[in-house]
Amino acid sequence: MANEKSKAEQYRDERKARIAKTAKKNARSMEARNTAKKVASKVISIVLCAVIVLGVVAFSLNYYGALQRVIKLGSVGSEQSVTIAEYEYYYMRAYNQVRYQAQYYQYYYQTSNGYDLSLTPEEQTQTTKDSKGNEITWAEKLQKDTIELIQEEKHFLKHELTKIFGDQMKIFPSEANFLLLKTQIPLYRLLLERGILVRNCANYTGLGQDFYRIAVKGHPENVQLIEALLDIKKKGEEKRYGKH
């Protein structure tokens, strides 16, 4: 009987050991699952935060025009590269000119020049003529007028620079939306003092510290640049920092 009790006790002990082992194994498994859940939760939280932050940053950059100022739209005219912001600026100038002309015809002549003020350019069914007399849609006309305005602005800037500095500055031909200049006038420092930043090309291969790159921006910014250069010329500051 004592031997039988010993076997029964031994069986109970083994059973308790198996139960304890299983419980311990289940506890480790549960702990691993909980840890995995916590890690997954943290990863999801980090991803969501990153998405929200990136969304806010992208919205802010787009809202304040930062993206448009750096993203290149492509090329217009003779491969002249412009940013989205620059193209939109000149497009609005062309659009406002067309609307003003339509309003003028409507008010003073009680007639229409063909542009329906109640519709967008893309919705116009009427056609008009470009500067060469070709029949085009109003949407095409606005695109052409925009390109012409951009090219005119570049010509304006080049003409004014030549008029101010003459032989003191060489302007190189460029199809891009900037002017490449060569001059011994320390433009970078003189313009920076007036709150205008231009690119010095000293670290460009094949160029040097006498070379500068000036972007052709909107008309108000270009006029501001010209006025600053006129002030430099008027005060005789071209040699204030000496020659390069």
C-alpha cells in the first residue's frame, strides 16, 4: 500500500510538473505576443506620425509656394526652363490682360471680343487669333501669351543690365530662365547688403569668381534687382571691395 501511495504521489508530482511547465511555456508565449503587439503598435504610431508630419510639411510648402519655387515645370519656348511659380505668375498676367480686354469691350462697346467671362479658358468654345493671325483656342492663346511674357521679361532684364553697366558686364547667351554674367563688380556682396541673393559661380567648373547667375523672376522682383543695381552704380560702389 505504501508503495502504491508512493506511485500515486509520484504521478501527482509529475502531473504538477507538467502543468507548471505548460503554464510557464504559455506565459512565455503570451509575453512574446504582448511584446510583438507593443512593437507593432509603436511602429504603426511612428508611421502614422511620420505620414502626418510629412503631410503637414507638404501642405505648408505648397500653401506658401515653396514647392512651386523649386520644382521645374519644364521648358517653354526655346527650351527656356521655368518653375511652376514663375509660369503661374506670368500665366496670371496673361489671363488678367485677356479678362481686362473682354471687360473693356463689354463695358464700352457693349460687345464681346470672343472671350466669355463666365467661363474658364478651357471651357471656351470660341476661338481667337494669335499674334501671327493663326486661329487658336483661348487656352492656347493664354499659353502662348505666357511664353511671350517670360521671354519679354528676360529681354527686359538683359537690356537694363546692359544699359546700367555697359562694357563693365558681359552677358552670355542662355536658353535657361537665368542670365550668366561676367564682371569684376562684386555683385554678390553688394546685392546681399540690399537683401538680394544672386548665385556666384566661383565653384562652377570652367567658370570663376567673376561669373554670376541671375534668375529671371517675376516683374516686381526683376524691377527690385534693377533698382538695386542702379543704386550701386549711382553711389559708385562697383569697386568698394576692390577687384576680384
